Amino acid sequence: MTERRETGRGRNIGPARNKAKAAPEAKWEDGERIAKYLAHAGICSRREAETLISEGKVMVNGERLDSPAVKVTARDQIKVRGKIVRPPEATRMWMYHKPAGLITATRDPEGRPTIFDHLPKSLPRVVTVGRLDLTTEGLLLLTNDGELARKMELPATGLERHYRARAHGRVTPEALEELKKGVIVDGIEYASIDATLERTTGTNNWLHVILREGKNREVRKALASVGLTVNRLIRIKYGPFELAELASGTLEEVPAEQLTRILGEEIRTQRMSQAPERPQRGQRPNSSRGGPRSGGPGRRPGGQKKRPPRR
């Protein structure tokens, strides 16, 4: 497994041997650079693959590689440290209800627990779609397709991130309008943020916040700029995927055959055209769940009632 920043990004699709025969509809398995192929297969990151190649530990069809500028396909026999590498899986995606107190990373220099310490060991090598900071809870998407993760993160894709924020302070129409116009905090410009007051209890307020960029700690910083201190933050929706009643600490797989329909053709990746190798099943550290949750007509974002979650 790897954290999001170690994942290979972007496309590099094409035939492995004869460029003259290339076709626009060529599939991802028709040719990938060896480092990217090994990353997709869950062996290591692309950077680590380049190191293995330089050390002479990667072989293709019986020949030892000395350069990462080689394309391979699922038809080639590839070995790393003498062991045969199985072809990469088709695209898979999971929804995870991240509890507060976990770092969204493979490891933490300070020794704090990470999400990967709490995910099933049977989970293949995955990357996260965006990140949630230490104290933020809620929906975190994971996938074995780095290209899909990058597409979903890009502001140009237009996927909204919905949060429920509990914040201390006074909410005014002027503050909400300022957020909608966009704010600048410490020299960083934040695009329009839609914030709606749901409920006020004493000096605490519950707000429904919608972002379209997802910059580092954006909700906390933007609300702080209008005098609101966030003391609890829950992501309830990312694009068409929603948290709904997914219990804290639970992992649930989205059926592969539904991904394109849920995401739409504009976010489709080359690997998503590959048929799944095995049935898609929900996973939980100690139990299983069925069926994904995706947004649809007539459903409130997040699938939750208008009241703050209980502790």
C-alpha cells in the first residue's frame, strides 16, 4: 500500500512493440511503462520500481532490464526478484468511514495511527482520493487506479465535497455571503464555498459546507476567516458517493460494474474497461456490508437527517 502522493499519475497508454498499429481505443493493458505497470500490479511505487530496475532486479521475458523506458503488456512474463508478477487488476473502489484520530498516510514519522493500520490486510495496494486530516471524520474513497484518483481530485472535474461542520462562533448572513464570494487566507485563495446554517445550539452551529477544490484544511481555514472555529468536521459526500449510514471504521467496496455508471464517461479511465477478476464484495475489518451508496434524485446529500450526529 502507499499513500496518495506516492502514486503514479496520468496516462501513458500505447502498444508495447509497434507504434504504427496504435488505435485510439487501445486498452491500458496494451502497453504501459514497466514502472507504472509494477505500481498498478501492487508491487511497489513507480519510484521504487525504477530503483529495482537500476539494481537489476526486474526481468521481462527472461531479459534483465537496465532502463525504465520499456513498455510491457499483460502478455509479457515479468519477474521482480525472481518472482512472477501477476497482471494488474481492473479498477476497484472502496468507501471508508474514517474515524477521527487517524492519519491519511502509509506511515507517520510521529508514530500516530494511520488508516492503513485499521484497514483489512487483504486490501490490495490502494491510494486515497484526496485526504482527510487527523481530526476530520467521514467519507474517504480508496482505489487501486491512480489515474482515477487524480481525475476525481482535479477541480476541473467538478466533483463536490460535502461536509457537516460544527463551529463555535456567530453565523451571520454576511459571513456566509463572504464565503460564497471566495476568501483569501494567508495568501491562499479559496474558491466559492456554499455554507448553510442547519442548527444552532448555544454557541455551537452545525453547517452544511460544499467545496469544489478540496485544498489542505480548506473548511477549517475558510470558516476561521469569518470568525468561526471548527471543532468537529465530517465529510458526508464526495461527488456521487455518500456516507449515508456507513458505520465508523467500516470499509465498503463499490461494485466494479457500477463505477462507470456512477461516475460518468468523462471520468472513465482506461483500466475501467477491464472486466473484474472476482466478485465485488463489501469489506469491514470485522464484518461485511452490501451495496454502495451513490447520490441520486430526491436524496439529501449524505443521506442523513438534518441533525448533528451523536457522539
